[in-house]
Amino acid sequence: MFAFQDSRDAVEVAFTDRHGGSSTGGFASLDLATPRDPADAEQLRAARENLDLVARVFTGAPDGALSPASPVSGPPSLPPVVVMRQVHGADVAVVDEASASAPPVADALVTTAPGVVLLVRVADCVPVLLSDATAGVVAAVHAGRPGLVAGVVPAALAAMADLGAADVRAWVGPRVCGACYEVPTAMRAEVSAVVPEAWGETSWGTPSVDVGAGVLAQLAAGGVEVVDAARCTREDEDLFSYRRQGTASGRLGGLVWMRP
């Protein structure tokens, strides 16, 4: 279920793999994507089960706990999980518990609310989790190639600083590596003109963009301590990858929260 887990003081983080869920076919089995077809009852069921399962295990909620969105009463509720409608931009949403029922259009989530889980979903892009445990601020960031160029990581750091963060740690998760992310020569030039560290070459000698290297450079420029949980999504079949699977690819998750 988890490719990586870590904690710092009251902050806990994790990146999922593709195992242990309910999804079938190419999306098997722990797909955390928003259901692609709202009319597909089976897909909706699997999506809800997968999200609830990950939230329960990640937070240590009791077996049988229900999502706050569930209409069924009975067992204790899971902590709220805030997701976002990711659009490959640089918008940052400051969220709280109420945001669980109204996902913002953004590529970074920031909160000062203990007990709220932030979730970023990826299938080759770079998931970044951020925290300042002392200031009580955490963030989850979706950094794809367009977001790297747009500056979503620096924007998230700036939003955290506005809320009092001064000593930020980052966890950078699984993503497609620079040796596997082939792009046209002109695209590599455009990206590296903004973030030189993202210039890359594939293992077969063609132009590439190393989004992870670019993100790491932006974090270093911001004075952020980094834990790099790198695994190449394209090469590792325990992970989802759009580059490897195409439209049949599910989505991995990066989760962060402050224990209440």
C-alpha cells in the first residue's frame, strides 16, 4: 500500500504504491484517481473504498471507520481528506476540514488545521509534501512539467511562509525519472530556460526533462531540507505510470497531515 512513510514530530507523510485496493483491470488495484465516469457505479465504489482504506491505514483510524462524506451512520468517521482538481498550474489553496466536501481547483494545498489529511495524486508527475511542524503548517503539491515552469513549488513555500512557516522540510516522492521522460528538443529548451536543472537526456540518448531534478533545485533555492523518496514510475511496475500504461494508468497518492 505504501511505497514510503515517514514522520517528523506530529507530522506524518506517505506515498502510496498500486497494491492493496479494489480497482480492477489496468487500474488495479489501489487507484486513487477521481472516477473517470461518474455513471460507473463499480468505479465509484472502488474509488471510495480505496480512498477510505488509505485514509484509515495512514491515520490509524479504527477498522470500519467511515468517510465523512458517507451517508451511513455507525462507526467513527475518518479524518477529513482534502483533494484538489489538479490543472498543471501554480495556484495554491489554503484549506481546512470543510474543503473535504468542495475540492479546490489548484495544484497545491496548504493547511494549518491538525487532523486534516492533504492528498496529491500523480502518475508520473512529482508529488511534494511539505511541513513546518513547529509553525504547524503542512502542504501537498502536484508538480508536473507545466507546474515546474509555472513555479508551483515556490508558490506553495510562499503560502506556507505567509502562515508562519520558516523551517520547512520536504518529502519528494516517486516520479518518472529524467532518463525516461522523453520530450521534443524544443520543449526541453523551453523548460530548461526557466529551470536549468531540469535539462535531461534519456538513457537512449534523446532529449528529456528531469522534473524531479528541477523540483529539487527549487526546494534547495528555498532553503528547504529534503527527503528524496525517488522511484521511477515508468520503470517500476509496483507504481502507476501514464508514460508506461497510457490512459489505463491509475493514480498514486502523496498524503500529509498533522496529528490532532
